[in-house]
Amino acid sequence: MFSMAQGLKKALAKGKRENSLEGKTLALIFEKSSLRTRVSFEVAMSQLGGNSIYLSRHDIDLGQREAVKDVAHTLSRYVHAAALRTYSQGTVEEMARHSTIPIINALSDTYHPCQALTDFFTIKEKLGKLEGLTLSFIGDANNVARSLACLSARFGVYFRIASPVGYQLSPTFVEELGRRARGVGRASPDRAVYLTNDPQEAARGADVLYTDTWVSMGQEQEAEARHKVLRDYQVNNSLLRLAREGVLVMHCLPAHRGEEITEEVLDGAHSIVFDQAENRLHVQKAILKFLLSRQSAIKETRPRVKPALERSEGAVSAPPPSLRSGSRAGSGGPGKKGGGYQAPRRRRR
């Protein structure tokens, strides 16, 4: 994925364009407002020769105006993939269960995987490696922090997080990270994540310092309380002096200058924040190309729904791989075998 993103980035810099996604359409289902996520996905599809359709909360009102699974079934007949920027992780997973097209988590309250993939791509681009580095996150253990922690376990990065009590990663999540680290052969799985309440301890010797807003979308009513609790969790020059020489400073944006990060650090020599923002485009182009350019080669029929009399009462069978959350693209999209309506053929007499 990273090699593909790097190749696409270099090709764009040389003025080369490709049409690998010509005739493909991406649905952007956004319940939350966005700058980087929306623009990077729309431009990504355009630069790859495809199209995108933006659907706001007012257009669909997922789960209210229409059931999530009905939206999933319908869009599977129209478009080739959908990216969701939503509140509930359950909404993303439900869409994936009932879709026959790839479903991309463009952000939920639990995870922000496209952002985290971009972040590690950017770190590797700058430092030449990932394994053995120390990434320190300062602030609320939010969706970005959880996604960074998950990929740190995967890439062999030591993840530290400094958060106040009540804003930390849950014990269950930390246990799961340890299991993931063992699963990929980490030499020291117990070091996959380190929790502390002290920002200075987290910053000491770090290769990367990362922070995010204290108040995410949907938390506006908690703003005053969060500012009081998190005011000592600021990335500033004092914290930078504790990190390694040449430390990288990252922020997924939007930033609140003077709150979670000072203006001089955000605009300073250690900051790679806007390189990080640019790379959202290149990494998401790679994600889209990986998922959609392979669709025509995948031949999979739509699952047959059993008549009611064939089902065992109360039994729920596992969906086929193409419908499971996080699965690869399972159908050829609209108009291809496995996607879209196909009229039955009449038998010749």
C-alpha cells in the first residue's frame, strides 16, 4: 500500500495521470463536516479517472430516514465503493455487513484508519523506517490515538500516550493491542503501548510527538470541562526539548493554536503537519486503487437469500467473506457479475 502511494505521489509530481478507476464511482457518506477527508477522497477519485458523489446527513439521515442495511443494499447497485465519515463505529460495520462493495471507514468516533495509515506513511517517508521508533501521543485517547496504537502494534512502533485520568485507553483495548503485537511477532509485545499521565515522561526520547484537538465533533457540550482537564497536555517547546533531536511533530488537523499545540511549534522546523495533510490524498488514492482496480478480476455471485421456510428458527449464519466488516471487495460493482440487478434468463423450449 505504501509503495503504491509513493508511486502515485511521484507520478503526480511529474505530471503523469492515470485512468485506472475510469467508470468507477465512490459514494461519500458524511454525517460529520470535513475539509481534508472530503477533498482528498474527491480529488483522489478525479485524479484516478473516477467519479464521486457526496451525500451529507441531510441527504440520507442514516438509520433515521432509512435503515442502514437498506442504504447499503441500494448503494451496492449504484456505486463501486462507499466511504463513511460517521459517529458510530457500528454504522460502519453494519454498512459493511450488508454491502457487496468495499466500505471504507473515513472516520468514526472509535477509529480513524485512513488518517493513521497516512501518518505512518509520512513517518516512513521522513525517517526511512518504522520499526523500533517511538511515537508519543499527547492528549485525549480518541479515535486517532486508537488507530495509531493499532498500527503501531502492526508496524513495530513503540506507542506511548499521555492522557489524564478518565481520558485514557481502556484496559480491554490495551489487552487487545498486546495480542495483536504477539500476532505479528513483536519481540516485546508488552511494550506495544505505554500509558502515563505525565506528558513529559511520554515525550522523553520520542521520535515523533503527536497531538489532536481536545474537543472532537460531538463533544461540544463537554468543551469547558475538557479544556480544564487537558490544559497541561500541550505540545510546546518545553516538550520538544525532551524528545530526540530532530523529533517530528504531527497533528491530524484541524488544530486549535494555543490549546493542544502552540503556534510556534505548529509552524516550526519540527512540524510536518502539512506534509501529513497532503499525504492523505496519496494514501487514499492507493487505498481506492487497491480496492477498485481489482474489482473486475473478482468473480463472485451475490449471496442467495434463503426463503423463510428454509431458515432455522432463531439461527443466524455468518455472512460470506464479501459481506463481512473489513473484507475485500466482493463484487464487480454495478453492472458487473455479483453487483447490480441482472434479469433472469428465459429457458429455451
